[in-house]
Amino acid sequence: MKKYFLPLLLLAVFETVAVTLWLTRDNLFYLFNFSYIGASVSLGLFLFIKKYKYARRAAQLLVGLYMLVYLGLICGENMQIEGFWYYLFTGVFEAATIHYAVAKIFGPLLFGRGWCGYACWTAMVLDFLPYKVPQAHGKKLGWIRYVTFAASLLFVLALFLAHAGHMEEIMFWAFLIGNALYYALGVILAFVFRDNRAFCKYICPVAVFLKPMSYFSLLRVQCDKTKCISCGKCKKACPMGVDMTDNSRKRKNGTECILCFECVKSCPKDAL
Ligand code: SF4
Ligand code: SF4
Ligand code: SF4
């Protein structure tokens, strides 16, 4: 049972959130929502342990499609960053604010950037592109994410200052147009940089929350130095350019890790 500890732990955490929100918010939706997400991510990890090749992709599609199609398109919830700002400024602790609190602000203290590896609907599409292992790392373009972060904040602030009407409608269209732009830009950048995750590394505003919080993540890849033979296979397999053989918190690109476990799969000595 020891090897199933992680999926069981995550299931328990999500179930605790689900029941707590259900009872405190008196809304059955939260029980369904967080139970479904927790079960999907745990299933992905369970399948990974069982060595199913597409385990992570299965979780990514289960959660990503649910959030994009059901919550976003059918229920009209803007779960993008501008939706978060909007609900935060209106003082509404509902879907988008709860989603950000759990997946992107406080959750990463426990499971790092697991959101980016197992749930994000943008990466869900980008991960189908051909450059799973990037041709090169180290472009110094990460500053762009701070510009997009500020732009999302200013966009929502401007709407409030202008006393714009039909805000819910505007947020729905912002969700549609924002997603279309993200996908288009993500695909173009993937081909330009020969890196499926170029959008995540340079543009995505959400990483402004994710990176500092995941620095302290409890769950992280560690290297057993007594087993490691420094063959370098793990670094070659990593989509995010992480130096996972360095166990310190300050390791190279440590806050980029999306917990995809490609490094773990590639290690011939089971050192990770
Ligand atoms: S960095 Fe942004 S786009 Fe990439 S997986 Fe994370 S949240 Fe999604
Ligand atoms: S390959 Fe390893 S270090 Fe790189 S992102 Fe995936 S889990 Fe993290
Ligand atoms: S793949 Fe394994 S043995 Fe090779 S460098 Fe990485 S941790 Fe060490």
C-alpha cells in the first residue's frame, strides 16, 4: 500500500476541501467539483504507479475538459486570471476565487505546480504538440509573464473604474477571447521555440502565483545521491529544464517543475 500513499493523500486532501466547502457554503456543487477533480488527479497518479504510459495525460484531459467545457463554456464561469480578479474585487468567494486559492495560491505549498502537469486546460492542448522535450532551454523571456499579469489586473480595474455594465457578460467573452488567444499564442510559441511549454515558461500570468508558492512545495522530486551515476538522462527528459539532481530549494528552474515525473521514468537507477 505504501506506493499508493501519494494518490490516497491527494484524494483525502481534495475530499476534505470538498466536504468543508459543501458544508460551510451550503452548496452541493463543491462536493461534486472537488471530489471529481481529486478523483481524476489521484487516478492519474495511480495509473502512473501502474506504469500506464498516458497516465498524466488522462488526468489532464479529465480535469482540463471538465473545467474548460463544463465550468467555462456551459456554466459561464470565467476561471482565467481576469475572472479571479473580478470575483476578488467584488468580494465574492465563489468558483474562480476558490479555484485560485486551492489550485494556484495555497495548494502549491503542498503539491507544487501539479496544476500545470495534471489539470490546466491550456497545457492540455499544448502537450499534444511535437516538442515534448524542448530543443533548448534558457531563453530569458520570463519577464513577459509579469507584463501579462499586470495587463490582466489593469483590464479588470479599468472595467470597475469605468463602471462598466453587464460585467458577467464581459467576463464570459473575456474567457472565450482570452482562451482563444492563449491557444493561438501557445501553439505559435511552441513551434518558434521548439518547446511545447514555451507559453508556460514565458507568457502565462498564472505562473506569477505558482512559482513563489511552489518554491516551498512539500511534494517535490528528490535525488538519491547514493544511487545516481550522473548519466544526465533525467535532465534530457525534463520538459521544464529543471536540475532535479540538485536537492536544494534553489536548484536551477526548481519552481518550473510541473511534477510530470518524466525524469523519474527515465532514470535507469531509480534514483529519483
Ligand atoms: S504555466 Fe500557465 S498555461 Fe502553463 S500549465 Fe501552468 S497555468 Fe497552464
Ligand atoms: S521531468 Fe521531473 S523535474 Fe522536470 S518537470 Fe517533470 S517532474 Fe519536474
Ligand atoms: S537519470 Fe538517474 S542516474 Fe542518471 S543523472 Fe538522473 S538521477 Fe542520476
